[in-house]
Amino acid sequence: MTANHTAPPRRAPIVAAILALVLLPVAVMILFAVVTARKALTAQIFETATSEGRGAALSVAEDLQGKRETVALVTTRRLLRIGAARRDRAEVERHLREVLASVPDFERAFVADPAGTLWAHHPASDESVVGRNFADREWYRGVTVQNGTYVTGAYERAARPVRLVHAFAAPIYDLDNRLAAYLVVQDAGARLGERLARLSRTDQPGRGTAVVDHNGRRVFHVGTPGIPAEIDLRPRDECVRSALHGHETVQRLTQGDEEFLIVCTPVPDSGWATVTRLPLSVVLDPVQAIAGQLAGGGLVLLAVAGVLGMYWARTFARNRELLARTTALNRKIETQRERYWSLLDSSADGLALADGERTLLYMNRGFGRFFGIEDVEALVGKPVNAFRERLVPLLEEPEKYLQAMEYLWSHADATSDFEVTLKDGRAIHFYSHPVRAADGALLGRSLVCRDLTREREVERIKNEFVATVSHELRTPLASLLGFSELMLTRELPDDKRRQFLELIHNESKRLNELINDFLDLQRVEAGRVSYRFEPLEAGEFLREATALYANRPSHPLRLDLAPDLPPFAADRNRLMQVMHNLLSNAVKFSPRGGEIAIAARPAGGEAIEIAVSDRGLGIPPEAMPGLFGKFYRVDSSDRRAIGGTGLGLALCKEIAEAHGGTIRAESVPGAGSTFRLTLPLKPRRIAPAERRRTAPVTDNAPHDVLIVEDDNSFAALVQEHLAEAGLTARTEPTAEGALAALRASPARMVLLDIHLAGSLDGWDLLITIKADPKLAGIPVIITTVTDRRERGLALGASDYLVKPFPMTDLIGRVRRFLPEAEPARVLVVDDDAGFRTAVVETLRHELHCVTDEADNGTRALEKISQRIPDLVVLDLLMPGAADGFAVLDALRARAETAHVPVLVVTGKTLTADEKARLRHGMARVLAKTEYSRQHLSELVRELLGATAGPA
Ligand code: ADP
């Protein structure tokens, strides 16, 4: 058994890999989030900046619009119009005072005539401007050209300190709608400044908004805009210029260490623009802060992911390790299970287990074999009824089985056994007992079945034997005792004495016949009878065989010979014995006058058939199957008085089969019987062991390798390669044939295919070989197309090769597993030490045998009883109680040594009797006069190579 160790997988690389897998995506995600957030926030900042710019521009536009409307309203005032038309300075100035008072933003207002000369103004303190002409001024030109309210841009007031103001100008018409004068209002933009300051958050340093007129001059500003504060504020950059052309622009500006965003926005309906300045730090700081927070969060996330990854990785690694261990354990359990199942399957007995609910839990293949159920696995898990349905049709008396099982199922604790007979004559014994767990809980019920047919047959033979012996021995013995006693105790007249002596003689003969029959059958069965085949002429042979029975008035005899009977070969004496048995039975079991017919005819060109028919009692059909069994006698009242041993037909069968022929009986009870003996024209000697095989084996000599393979060409190929490697091989296409071959002569190795021609497969054969103590040691290499290596090795195969495979591979493995051939053991028995040494020398050096020596018969028999040799080299004339003949007889008398080949090496001149005795003892003879090393080697080689059996 090999232990199944699996090294635990190394954890560190797995943990690192999983960590990398978890952390990498998290890091990428965080980076992506930071970049996206930064981008989005920056866009938001730009949006904020531009909307702040737009807000400023709108405020400015609103402010201008309001003042423009105010000025337009003022110029339509009736009194001002009349005053201006009349050039009534005082009245106009009074109106101007009212206007300035109602609009706090306006800080100065004056009126000029259409030629541009100023003649009224307020506040009056600024007298210096009266009489000045403004015709060249921009605002003046603007009003005259537009002929409506006009907003001028920044211009410097002459007053000191210089400051920029903007003005509103509008024409004043008289009541007749003639141009009377122009009104100009100056505004320092104080209110607008306040509004813009609120909008622009000027409390933040560096932040501010400026308003630029259409010339690019700064009208005013709030905060600390970075736009140069010169009075002539010309646009110097692209940003302001494009705003004055109506396009909103944003620009980044660097001043010293600081960076700003400059937003230039056009002010609607004015040609002006606002310039809003935002320090970049102000807008970027929150972005930076958020990005920082994101990065920090990301790091935390990364750390959490790391910890989690570490945890998962370790858990994963641990689970993997656990899985590997579990898998190894499962494999081990599976192997064990296969072993147990194989063990159970290899049992010749049938084993089954069902639970309390009558569900079949297990059934071995042995069970299936008994009842011809190939798919036992299909029954497992089903109710036992499924099996019952398959079994019942096979039973002779199903009720017996059903009742017995019903009783067992209804008595959970009952243990019982019973026997059933199958319709094919087999006797099956069932044994069932409850199965309990270790704690005593009832698990179910087992059912074991065993084929007792052979035992029953032996029992029958024994009973018949006892009955026959008691009857057949006692009857003549009673006569012998009775008549001899009479003769001893009485004075009898001579004729009486003679009559009694005749009776004693006849009864003795009868006894002798019985004993002869019995011993004969034993010898024939053991294969110890030698057959001498000789050509026979059927007509002549049958006339001789029937001569004894001819001319009997009680039973007329008819001989019916076909004209074209071919000559055939048989052992004359043995065949006579068969004819004698058949004819004496025909006479015995026929009433007086019953004709007996003997017919002979050719059978199929290659055989001859001899039939013996009578018109006697006949044989009942139920007796037919056992008719040729030993001690089998039909038991019926009409034949009880007829003597017999029940051995005659058994002997006939043995002899017929030894010729390669058959014998069979046909009968109509009450009308007669016919026995047909069919013999091949050229008999093939068949040893008894060989006759019992299921499949014929062509070559029975020992071989190195037995190839069990149904693919002839593949087998031939393997055989060829084995021969090249110096190994002998033979092939068997079926498991049955292979088993018979192995039992007759075990090979040193088996090459086994799984798919075979017969009803058993390679698994069955492997299981059987490994379960047989005599064969289990033979290494088996499986060579097949399906890969079930585990199962093969579990069942005991040495190796497993999946087809196709290179032949060199196969030969290599064969060499690896081929056991060393055991040298033959030879016992040399001779009283001549010099001759013994010469023989031993030859055996050891030329034939590599292991030798043992004995100098007389008694010692030889002792050694043989300790260890049976493969060959005995035997001298005949030796001192002591046992000579060579005695040794030979003793060998043949014991079943274990009956087959041991014997080579008699003798200097004795043999008589005909002695020769016959040696032949009978199946010994080969080498005369010492013909002895040579070479001759001895040849004979020994032949005897060691030959099969056991008669010479
Ligand atoms: P035996 O004749 O000594 O009893 P056999 O083996 O020759 O033994 O025969 C076995 C049995 O077969 C016989 O006992 C007999 O019942 C039956 N039998 C054999 N030959 C015949 C026959 N010709 N007619 C009727 N029964 C026969």
C-alpha cells in the first residue's frame, strides 16, 4: 500500500499575487477619481469666474440703463424745456438742482447750447466752466450724432485730484420740438461701485472688478484689480479687446509670484466691458483641498483594500490547502473503496445488503453471476423487489424463496438460511442476518448466497456410493458367508458342495467386477490409464463385441451395419468395455424377448456413430441429466431388484471423451432406450484435466508470457516482439480460456486486455487471478484502450499501458516485472555414486537444474514426501526394501506425485512384463548402454517441457 502524501501548497506567492490583484485596481481607481475630480472642479472654477464676470457686467448694464432713462426723463420736463428755449439760466439751474437732488449718483449737471457752449450748470461753485465750448468733446459729438441719450466713457475731470467720471448727455427740445440745448450729467459711479464691490467680494486680497469704456479706459474699479491704474487705460491685452468686441474671455495671468484668472465680459448695450480678477490661489485652494482629501481617502481605501486582500489571500490559500488535502483524502478513500469492492466482487459467494426500507444498498458481482444479472449496479438504490422480479423466473419453487424472505423482512432480528433450486438444476443456499451499526442500531439485512450444486452432487454420490456398496457388497458377501459356513459346518454330498462352490465363485466374481469397475473409473478419471489407439474395422469389431450376447434366446440381437463404414482408430480394449457396459445394460433393463439392436453408420465424414437400442424399461426424463454421473442409478420399483453399481455409464463417458468422442442417451419410458456413441475417425488424445476446460487451449506447454487478447493481429505483433526478446508466449482470446490455461500450466507473466471475447472481461480475470493463491503471484500488465490505471493497480495489476504504446515500452516493462524463472528440481536416485555424479553434473551445468540425490528407493521416497521434484531420474535395481519399480508405483499411487515425470536409467535387460509395468507407470526409459550426456539432456529437456499426464 502506498501512502498518499501531498505537500501543502506554498502560501507566500499566492498571498502576494492576490494582494497585487486587489491593490492594483484600487490604486488605478483612486488615481482616476483624483484626476476626474480635479478636472471637474477646475471647470467649475472657470464657470464660477465667468458667472462672476457676467454678474458684474449685468450690474453695470442695469445701472447705465437706469441712469440713461433718468436723463431722458429729465430732458422731457416741460419747465426745463421752456427754460432752455428761453435760455433762462436761473430757471434751468433750478431744475438742474432738482434733478441732482433726486438722483444721488449724479454729482454735476450742466446745459449747453446746440453750438456746444455751456451756459447753465449746477452746483454753481464751478463757475469756470461757463462759456466754455464743448463742441469738440466726444460726448457732445455723440449726442448730436445719435440725437438721443448718450453715455460717454471715462474722462478726466479737470478738477483736482484727477479722477475718471462718466457722463450722460441728452438733447432738450422746446415745446415746438425744436432743439433748444443739451443736458449733460456727470456721475462718479459711487453706487455702481458699491454694488460691484458686493458682487466681487473685494474683501479677498487680489480680487476685484474694473469697468472699462469703449475706448478701453477704466471708468472705475472696485477691489484691487491688477489692471494698471493709469488714467489712460488702453486695452493692452487680447482679453479686454475681445470683450469690447462682444466676446467673453477668460485668461490666466502671472504677476510676480501670483497667478490670476482674468475674466473679461462685455456690458450689454453700452460698448463697455467688465474686467474681473480672481487670484488663482483663491479658486484652486478648494480644488487642491478636495484632491488632497480624495488622495487621503484613496490611501485609506488602499490600506483597507490591502488588509482585506491580505485576509482574502490567506483565506484563499488556506482553503486551497484544505482542498488539496481533502482531494488527496478523497482519492485515498476512493482507492480503499475500490479495493474493498474488488475484494467483495472477487468473492465467489453472492453478497447483498438492503436497508430496513427494503432498498438494495449493495450487491456484489458474484450475486449477479449466480443469477445472470450483468448490471448489478442498476439494481442498487432500487427496492429489493426489482431483484426479486429478476430472480423469481429462475426458481424451481418461487414460493419457497418468497415465503422465506417475507418471514425475514417481517422479523427484523431473525437470522435464517434456506436453499432453493434453480430451473437449471443448480442448488443455491441463502443466508440472511440483520446488520447492525456499532451502537446497535439496525441498519438493514444482509443476504449471502452460495452455489452448493457441487456439494450436493458430492453428497448425492456419497449417498449413492454408500447405498450401492451396502447393497452390492453385502448381497454377494451374504451368499459367500452363508454358503461357506454351510460347507464348513455340514457334511454335504459332492454335488451339493460343487453347487455351493459354484455359487461362491459366481458371487466372488460379481464382487470382483464391482471392485474392478470402481478402481477402473478412478484410474480413468485420474488420467492414469494409457490408451493404445489402433486402426479398427467397424464391422469386425462390432461382431466381436456382440459375440457374447448373440444367440441368446432371451434377448434377440440385431446388428445393422451401414455399407460404407470407414475404418477408425480407437483403443480396442477400452471400446470393448464400453460396448460390454451398454449391451449388459440393454439386457438387464429389457424384459425377456426384448430385441437389442446395434447399428453403426458414418457421422459427418469425420466420425462414426455406434448406437445400442433396446425395447426395455426406458429412462424417465428427469433421470437423463444425471445418467452419466458416478453411482447414478434410476430409482424405481421396477428396477430395484436389478443389480448394478451406477458406474458403467460414467466409465463409458470417460472413455468416449478420452477418444475425443461423445456419448448420449435417448429414451421413451416403457418403450426402450438408445445409447449413441460418436467417435472421431482419428482420435485426439485428450487428458482429463484438459477435457474439463471450458475453452480449448491449443498449446499447453509452459510459457513465459500469456497474452490475453481478442485482437489476433495485435496479439501476433506482441508475440513477435516477445520472441525477439527471447521470451515464449501464447495467446488466449477469452478470460475463461486464459484461466484454464493458467491453471493447467501457469505462465510467468500475463499481458491482459480488458475487452475480451468471452462472457467475462479482463477485470473479472484479474480479480480471479489475484484471489487464487496459486496464481496470485503472477505479475499482470494490463494493455488496453481505456485509461483506468487507478482501478487496475488497485486490483493488483503490476502495470498499466494504454493502447497504442511503443512495443519497446512494453518489452521494457515485461522485463522489469518478469520474475526469474525457477530452475527445475531433479531427484537422481541411483546406488552407483559415480553414475549419480555424472548425471548430476550434466543436469546442473547443461540444464541449470537444482539437483538432489538418493542412493536407494526408501531415501528417494522420503525426499519426495518432503518436497515433490519436477523430475525423477531413477535406477531400477537398488539395494533395500524399495527398488525402482516400488518407487515408481509409490509415486503413481499418490495423487500429488502421480504426474511427476520419471526417467528410468537402467543397466537391466527388461522383460516384457517389466516393460509393460514401466509403461503403465508412465516412465520413459534410457538404457545405460545407450547413455550419453547429450541423450540424457535431450530426454530431460523433453520431460521437463512436457505436460503432466500419461506418457
Ligand atoms: P448400473 O447398470 O450398474 O446400475 P450404469 O451406470 O450402467 O449402472 O447405469 C446407470 C443407470 O442407468 C442404471 O441403474 C439404470 O437405471 C439406467 N440405465 C442404464 N442403461 C439403461 C437401459 N438400457 N435401459 C434402462 N435404464 C438404463
